Amino acid sequence: MLALIDQRPYLSDGSKQAIAAAISHGQTSNSKVTVTLLEVDPLAEEDKKKRLETVMWHFQQSGFSNFEVLEKEAGKASVTIGDVADEIAANIVIISVEPIHAKIVDANLLAEFVPCPMLLVP
């Protein structure tokens, strides 16, 4: 599972690196990647659409097609990430450290609620 918490329509460098890591993991393990776009603050519809298009573009450019995208509103992002990881029976959660540094995601809560290993991408 790739958790993206990025309010930018064209994504931050950290989010792009997390996407690249998720694609690489999906290709090497021959597994499906579930991209979870978490919305912490309300986004304009145009920005939501552009963010989704940007994510799709990165996956299409890599040639990796075994993925799905979920869009979730995140009251407490750490808890939502854990809930989604549990629902889809994720074997790994990949997330950029940017939302942790920005204090949008609480690393202690991630450790408590995520039921599988995590990869934090700088």
C-alpha cells in the first residue's frame, strides 16, 4: 500500500519518491499496489482531479499497471492509514516522511495502528 498525503496537485518530491519505491516494490514482488490518496484538508475539485491524474501518469510512465487508487478523507491520518492497511490486508505500507515532518502524520500512531511493516521514504 502506498499512502500519499500531499495537497499539491503535481505532488512533492517526497511523494514522487514514494511512488517510485511502491512501483519498484510492486514490480519486484509481482504484487498489486493500492495507492491511498488521503485528504487532510479540503481540496478544490480541480486540484483533486489533477493530483489523481499525476499519480496515474507516474504509474503509466513506469509501465506498471497492477494498481488501484483509493481516495479517503483523513481525520487522523495515522489511524486512517492503519485502517486501510488492515482492510486491504497490506503486506507493506510505503509513505514519504514529509507528512511526518510536517506533523500531519504521527509516527507513534502509525507504529500502533499499521498492522504490517512500513517503509518511510525520505
